[in-house]
Amino acid sequence: MINPNPALLLLMTSGTYLLVMLIFAAIFAGGLYLAWRGSGENQIDRGRRSFLGGRGARDDHALFFGLQLVIQIFGSDQLRARIHRLIEAEDETDSADEKRRFMKSVASMLIENQYAWEYGFWEFSADADHAIKSFNQWRNEIEASMATEPEEMGEIDRLHRFSDQKEYLIVSLLMLIDNSDEPVSDDVGDYRFRPTYSQLALPFRQLCEGFDESEYWRSETFERLLNGIRALDPRAIERDGIYVYPGSEQDGLSSFDLLSEEGWKYLTDHSFRLS
């Protein structure tokens, strides 16, 4: 039997050890590089809620804003019919001036009836892909849940409704805002001096991104957002939608409907009476 050379064993052991250490060092250095490289890219701003996503996003040519208010209609109150009639007039807003008057009228009516606000929710995104998806998701879900056909009007949806009482309605306002750096197409004067869509949208974007988390669900915040809508140049609005749920001006929701349906929890979690 041949006895191993101690010097040779020591050399082999040391070489293996050094090789392993070199491999670990390479892995460690690579991890440091990746961590450093990624520190400035696509980082989530943890100081904001997810619904205020997109700050610093690379592609922000589109912005999304959505707002919902649950309004108490006090039984025989005419507010329900007034809101329905106003929103039905949206079909007549073909020009920017007509759209401006319409948006100001809706925002003013909601602010005027701030005493009747019960719950509220809003969402803003400056990431273009998320903004477009959010707009389509809000619109599709709202339209699918509303009674819009004559056969549906006057019926209580027993799948989602638990009472015939008509205490509340839900107003939803959503906008997809053009935030591109292209000059406004329908402005006057030399093309070089026209404002861009992003410049028109900037004050409203700064408003939405400027709230502290403690302010998100206060009635004063919703009032400021509605005033921001009044001041927004309608030429920056690429698409919009305004809805009243339920879809009939004679209908309404009961408090039992709101509090018993899991689908409304995101709204009923934010009561103006408790904020």
C-alpha cells in the first residue's frame, strides 16, 4: 500500500479551497454589481400606496384617474334625478368648450352636495400600461354591473341587492389623460409655441401625487380633486366616463346593500364620517 505524500495532500487541499473561495468571491461580486445596477431602475416608491403607482415610471404618456363617491339621497331628494339628467347631457359634449362646461358642472354639483357624501375612493396611476388597463377595467366592470336596458330598469337585482330601500347612489368618474410631449393639435398660433399635452396635464398630476397618505380619504381631499378636474384642460382628456349606479334615476342602494356586499368593501372602508 502506497502512503500518500503529506505535502502533495496539503497542496491539493489548498488548491481546492482556493478554487472554492474564488467561485464564491465571483458570485458575491456579481451580486453586488446587480444590486448596484438595479438600485436606480424600476424601484417601487414605498412611500406611496399602490394605487398611486407609476411615480418615476419611464413610460408615462398616459395617466389614469378614477373617483367614486357614495352619496346619500334622502329618499325623496331630487339630487338623484338632477345627477342623472346632467350625466345624460354628456352625449352633447362634442367640443372642448362643451366638455369643459360639462366637467365643471359635474364637479360643482358634487361639491355642492358634499354634505351628503358617505364613502369615497380614488385612484391615480402615471404608468401608461397600468393607466390604460385601469381605465378599461373600471369602465368594463361598471358598465357590466349597471342597468342600462329598458328591460332591466325598475327591477331589483336580487343577486347583488338585498333591500328595496333607496338611500344611496354611487357616482363614478374616470379619465384617461394624454400626458405625451406632443403639442396640442387644436390650439391657435405658431405650432412651435403651442403647449404640450403633458403641460396641460401637469397641474392635475402634481395635485394627485402631492397628498400625504394621511390625507387620502378626507373629504377635503376629494373636494380638491374635484376642483382639480374643474381646472383641467379638457383637451388633455383622451377618454372619460361618468356613471351613476344604479342605472335608473328612480333607483338607489340601501345601506344593507352596501355593507353586505363584499364587492363594495373597498368603498365602505373609507367613510367620510369617520375620517
